[in-house]
Amino acid sequence: MWFFRSPDIVFGEGALDYLAQLKGNKALIVTDQNIVALGYAEKVEAKLAEAGIETAVFDEVEPEPSLQTARRVAHVAQTQEPDLIIALGGGSCIDAAKAGWFLYERPDLDLDRLSPFEDLGMGEKGRMIAIPTTSGTGSEVTIGSVLTDKEESRKVGLGSAEIVPDIAIVDPVFVMDLPPRITADTGLDALTHAVEGFTCTWYNDFSDGLCLKAIGTIFEYLPRAYELGAKDPEAREKMHNAATIAGLGFGNAMVALAHATGHSLGAVFGTPHGRAVALFLPYTIEFTANRGGSRYAEIARYLGLPAVDEATGAASLVAAILQLYQRLEQPASISALGIDKKALTEALPLLVDNAETDTQIVSSASVPDSEEMERLFLYAYEGKPIDF
């Protein structure tokens, strides 16, 4: 038995206007200082004012948010007592808001109780609305919240069906002026979600079509969004929708090895999430395909790439991904990130341990042993095709 979970999704030009129809008394907007400086929080507050809803703003979410930040969100919520928690920003803001919402609803529990196996009783105090301002994480529609444990230099994957937002507002107005580098990083994050959602061991009939649709849309529109930005509003809107579609896809399946290794690299070296997981995608495809029984040929066929058998399909998919990276000026090796080889070598025990204990590895079609995991990091550093 399986479940398909999704918020109500309001999408397209003018979707933000839906806020003026909400019922409520007070909203806490969880965001970051850059979003406030861009005037996006003010846009949200104006719409809520039309509905007669008071607002308070927490703007202290940092990139790769920490466990401590989620606790600060909850503290502010407990002080303000909102009946609406509104996450406004990229995945960092949405993930911090989800975890903070959980702690607000359940102050008797700590974050380690945020799991699919607990009956949390969410929604007694307020509803959650997510408004993404990047086209990448899909967190606005998923059960997950990824936070950083700064003391242990590792990412912590938390999740429960009860922290899926009640409403996701996917309005392209927020991404028209997204800088090219963030466009690439977040767009490739969405691509990694969709590829891994289709090829992990938890794939299913309901998620497969979403993943394939997202993959095709990203290959078509991400280069245009990166190169033309606001001059190509169609590409911006298509990418914004694709990120949410990918979120629905992998959120109702799972991700896999690229996320486990990317999470590890990001926690140790501070590499942005989307850039880290996307970097590992070609290497983990090769590693998995070398063991047989993967589904990459189906993706290749969907994209119109050569795929007479699984090996050919995986190879052509990797080649297409690397060509996309080149067009987006995206690093395809750890060394291209500017990380010193000695620093990587010294960090290998921690990198391997983090990857092996990451929650996303359980659904990988092929799980490397410790020696293979170490080689994955070393090959990814050099940019070498995986031959083991």
C-alpha cells in the first residue's frame, strides 16, 4: 500500500493573488533578508492585508539552514501565535519553516521526532503555505526538511507526511530576475530530483510520469531560462512549474545516491545543495548502471537519446547531462569547485560516513560499500568516468 501526497497547488501568473482569499488572523512569514530586500515579503504582506490578516516576519534563515534556525522559527511562532505559517523563499526557507512549524505545533517534541513513523497531530494551531522563489527544490510539495547539524558537519534529513504544506503558491513573478548561477544550481537540483525519483527503488506508477515530464521540461527550458532570464518569461514559468512537478515526483517516491553524496559534500565544504547533488548525478548514474537493472534507458528514450540497451541509454543520458552542464557553465567535478585535493583526502572518512548514514541512500538502486564510496568521491574530484 502506498500514498500519493500533494498540497493544493495554485500556479501561474497571478497565483499570489490567492493570498487575498485566505481566512485567518495572523501569519508568520518565514524568509531570509535577501527576500525582504527584494520586496517579496512586502508583496506577500500586501495580499494578506487585503484578507485582513496581520503579519510578522522572521527573516533570519541562512543558506543550508541549521537545526538552531528551525528552533528560532518555532520560538517566534510561539510568541506570535500565528494561524498561518508562510514559507517564502528557496528550499532553505521552506525547510526551516516546515521544521519550525512542527516545533510550534509540538513544543513537547524535539526535531529527532520529526519522522514518517510518528503520529504528530499537526494543524491544531495553524496551516502551512509555501511560496517558492527559486525553481529547484520542490520543497513546497514534499514531506522533507533538510537541515544542517553544524556541530557534526552533516545534513539531517527529516520528514513526515504531516509537514507537507497545505497550499503551495507557484507564481513565476518571483523567479523572473533570478541570477543565472542560482537559475542553474536550482534547475539542476530539480533535474536530479526527477532522475532519482524515476530510478530509485521506491518509484511507482503515480510518480513516474511526473518525473519524466519534469526531466523533459528542464532539458528544454533550463538553458533558455539561464541564458535569457526575464527576457524569456515562458522559460521562467515552465521551469518554475517543472521544479514543483519534480517535487511531486520524487516526493512520492524518493531520491538516492546523488543526494546522499551531495548532502555529504555540502555539509563538509559548504557547497550549495543544488550544485552538490547535481555534480554527483552523472557519477552515480554510471555507478548504478554498471551493476545493471537500472531504468536510465527509459529516460534516454523519453528524451530521444540513443538507448538500444541499458548501458547505451545510461551513457547517452550522462553525455546529455554533461552537455547541459557545459552550456550552463556548471562545475562537473569537485576540483572545479575550488576544493583542494588535500582537504578532500583528509575529509574522506567524514564524507564517506555522512553519505553512508544519509537517509536518502536507502532507496538507491545500488548502494556502494565503504571502499566504493571513497572511490566515488575521488573519481568525482578528478572528473573521471566511473569504471567500477
